[in-house]
Amino acid sequence: MSETSVRPDGRDPLGRDTIPKFFAYNAQHRRDRPAMREKDLGIWQTWTWGEVDAKVRDMVGGLAAMGFRRGDKLTIIGDNRPELYWAMAATQALGGIPVPVYQDSVADEIQYVIDHAEARFAIVENQEQVDKLLSIRDRLPGLETIIYSDPRGLRHYTEPFLRSLSDLTTQGAAYNQAHPGFVEAEIAKGNGSDISIICYTSGTTGRPKGVMLSHDNVVRSANLAIAFDKLNENDQILAYLPMAWVGDNFLSYVEGAVAGFCMNCPESADTVLQDLREVGPTYFFAPPRIWENLLTTVMIRMEDASAIKRRMFLYFIALARRVGRRILEGKPVSLVDRLQYALGDLLVYGPLKNVLGVSRLRLAYTAGEAIGPDIFDFFRALGINLKQLYGQTECTVYLCMHTDTDVDPDTVGPPAPGVELKIDATTGEVLFRSPGVFVGYYKNDAATAETKTPDGWVHTGDAGVFTDTGHLRIIDRAKDVGRLTDGSLFAPKYIENKLKFFPHIKEAVAFGHGRDHVAVFINIDLAAVGSWAERNGLSYTSYADLAGRPEVYNLVKGCIEQVNRDLSSDSSMTASQVKRFLILHKELDADDGELTRTRKVRRSTITERYGTLIEALYSGQSAIAVEAKITFEDGRTGSFKANLPIAEATIYSTMRKAG
């Protein structure tokens, strides 16, 4: 499909209104082109669209033979695996609804989603996921069948409701042979208004909500996005983010089906960066944390490089920061600078991009959290077309996207094609209308009515402003924006994101609403600070030991004071400079309920669990005693006792921005 054929409302000119219809189209018109690849035991395996079609058909027949009916829900749990994506397509072909669950969820989290979604079937990756389901089986009376893909370790499992994927496809092939035309007829029954998927939110403020997205939502949104970014069947993407996240579903699975490009599944979560280098994708999405990790990796390597290499690196990176973005965006640059940049590409930028696996990238996005402008500029300066995307599950991923030639790291870009945005004049909240507006929250009409207005506008929950250039700048979650006691604006996420730009800071939680100053909790990045400690001859025994060292406090203090200097140049934020801080003795963890599975801070949990530490930040104390339980990897438990230092940071006078 050419970009010029896309209609303004995103509807498909060929009448394809469900994802299974795109799979069927690709099997006919792109039969021999690669559709999916997976690295297994160190070897990349490839399936063409024709081969994928055959696999999906066998699964369709197998599910039908097992009693799967139109409207049924099927839970999918596992890493990014081709067979799990095929299961998603087979479910949709039968008019069913896939309900993916985060693969690292604990049993209780899985139980809630499966029970709430009323899923009768589950397809899981391996023994680990089977064991989780077996541990909660008595609390899931509606779950009838569990199908597993990887049989290792499951030979002696005798439960009658357990089936292997191999058995399913064998049964499916026989069913399809006995019922010719069955798969085609089932696909033809589908229409755009059918529910395509239920994606459960991360549950930042409570129980996750099931967001129902229709095929119209995903297909129309994909058509508009593909035309906007000029994606085509020759592109390659690395599908490594959780299948339960709407971003992976849309950017990898849906856009892959609609544009016909190839999805690449890494061997494991631990090999993603290595697999990235081997795949060399042309299209890549990564949350800010991944880009931060890539930059941290570069900077750590350069710390260990020879003096000559460091000087060359710093010289050419400085050149790239000055002219790289202008060259990327086709703006005027002097011949001398162009020649120097070309030399830098030969000596520094090219080898660096090759090491990172981004040499072939022509399009990259980041979203989920704000990214530090310096990180953003670093990658664009190297010639990588990194842009920001803003959206949420309820809008089918995107509301704003930067264009290739109009990129502002302080914004999330202008409204995307087909999207209407407005700012509530009273609350400052962003509202939207678009083809991607979700159908509703599953079994939660009250929450749906609170989020969607009668005339079709949807509350995002985010506070934002439009710039003079028409870009949207997100300030914070609308409910989290507060005021200091003097009435000054307090936007915690804005402060936290600026702190997390520094490679030594992994997580930050800011406090200040109703207080006379801002204070923060800090989690250090163990890898980055550990490397720094090694270079500086600082020995340590554990995360808690390293986090409490005076040298580390001084390191973090320098980062905070740099942020304070930046805040002092913004008249609306200068009062939000950080006055006091402490470094937590443990890393905030999703398994402990402190972060969501998408690594968003659960502020209510932090406030409740660490209330004593918060009060200490405002009490004038220089330290506070803590005691915590520790569970070791072998299951043993112990306790940790320490005095956490509380440090002061310099507050700067209001400064005018240069230029």
C-alpha cells in the first residue's frame, strides 16, 4: 500500500479492516518475503509470510477443535516469540480476543487479569509460566485449558487441562483438512468494530484496567502512522518489549502486519543489545531507559579508553553536537563542517553506531517517559533519526509525533495525523479525539464514563501546554502537579526526569506538594556507579554499602546541583530546586509494588512505605536509622540496619537563559 492511498480517516482503501485480513493479504502478495525471525540457540530462524500463514491456520483449526468460540478470551504469557504472535493472530482470526500479560508478573497479578478478563484459554511460553498458572489454578475456575510452547521440564506434568502447542497445531491441521474453507470463512466474519485486543494498564494508581481496542482502532491508526513515517515491507524491527504492552502490539505486530515488514525476536531479554547489533533494524522503538543505557555504555567504554581515543571522541562529539542535527534535518551547514563531520563519521560516529547496532536505523522513537534533552541530542547528532512519540493505551499508542525535520527535545511534537488535541482551560489537562480512541474499559463502565466525554473527547490525565510552534509539552500527570507552600508550581516528574538524565541516577522520586521546598529520594545505577567506584579505587560490598558512601553522595550532589542550575533559569520552575536528598538503601522494585511493570513510580506506595524517610527530609535531621528485611537469591532472609545520610544541595538564584 502506497502512502498516497491512505485516506484521511485512516480507513484502508482495500477494505481490510481486521488484522487477520492483513495476514491473509500478506500470505498472498508477500508470500516469500520474511515476516518473522527469532534467534534460538545462537541461530537466526526465518519464517516467510507464507509460512506464518500456515502456522496461524493450524492454530486456528486447533483452537476451534478445542471449543474456542467467537468472543472468547485467550491469555498470552511469555517473551517475544513468533509462536505467541501467531497465537494472537489465530485468536483474532476466530473472532476471539487476545489478553497478553506481562511475562514477569507474579502469580497474583496474573490471576487478577485472567479472572477479570474471563479468559477460558491460555497460551504460555514455558515451564515457568505454567508453574505460575498451576499455583493459582484453584482461583481461576473459568480457565479451562493451558497450552505451552516450550515442552522442556514439562514431560511429567499430567494435568488433563495441559496441552502442548505441537499437539494443538497437529490437531488443527487435521481439523482444517476436515473442514475446508473454515479459516477463510472465520476471517471473513470479522469486521473493524470487533475487539482486537484487551491491554491491561500498568495500574499506577490501583488495579489495572482492561483497555478494549477495536480492529478499527489499530488498523486506522497504523495506516496513518505508516504513511507518516513512510514505513514499508523492507523495514526491520526488533520486537523485544513486553507483548502485554500496547506499544509492542502496535509498533511490532500491528504495523508489521499492515506494512508487511519483518519482526525480529531476540533470543532472550539478556541478549537484546547483542541481538540489536546482529539485526541492525531500520525501525526501532526504545523507552528512555534503553537510550540512557546505550549512552551510559558508551561513556563507560570511553572512560576506559586511551587518552588519544578519548580526545578524538570528545572532539568529534562536540562537532556532532554543533552541526550533526542540522545535517540530519537538511539545514545549511558550511562545507568545512560537512567535511569534518564526514571524517568524524569515518573515525567515530560510524564505528560507534555499528557497536550499538543502529547503523541501519532510519527511524527511531522513544516514549513512555520524558527523555533528557542531552541524550536526545546526542543520538540525533550522530545522524540517528530519533523522535519522540506521546500517547497512551487508550488512544492506540500515539497522539503526538515529531516530524523528521521539526524535532524539539523539550516537546513531544505536534498532533499526529488524524488526532485532535485541546487543553482544558481550568485544569491544564490534555484531551484528545482520534481514530484510535478506545472502545472502553472492560467491565468498568463507570471508569469509561469518567475518561470519555459524551462528545468523544478523552481525558489523558496529563497536564500540558502548547508551544508557539504548535508542539505539545507535557509537564506532568495532572493529578501529580502540585504547589509549594509559597504557591510555586511543583511538577515532580519534570524534576525526576531531569535527574534521571545522569547515568549515575537510575530512579528519583520528588516530594514538595504542600511543603516549603523540594526533596528527593535517589536510586543510584549500580552498573554506572560501580564502574565509577572501581576507577576511583572505592571498594564496596553491596548496593546498600555503595549507596551510603560519602563519595557517592558527593557524586549525586553534583548531579542534583546541575539540575538546580537548569531549574534556576526557568522562572516557572526555579522554586522547585532540590534542597535535600537521600540515597535509598535499596532499589525500587516492581516485585515489591514500588514500580509498575513499565517502571513507573507508584507514588502512593512510596509515600506509605517510606513515610518516615520523607518526614526526615523535612525535619532537619542529617541522618535516619533504617531497618529492612532482605531475601537472598537462595531464599534465605536476613535484615539490614543502617543510618541513611541526608544531604543538602545548593540552591541557585534565578538566572536568565542564555540566548
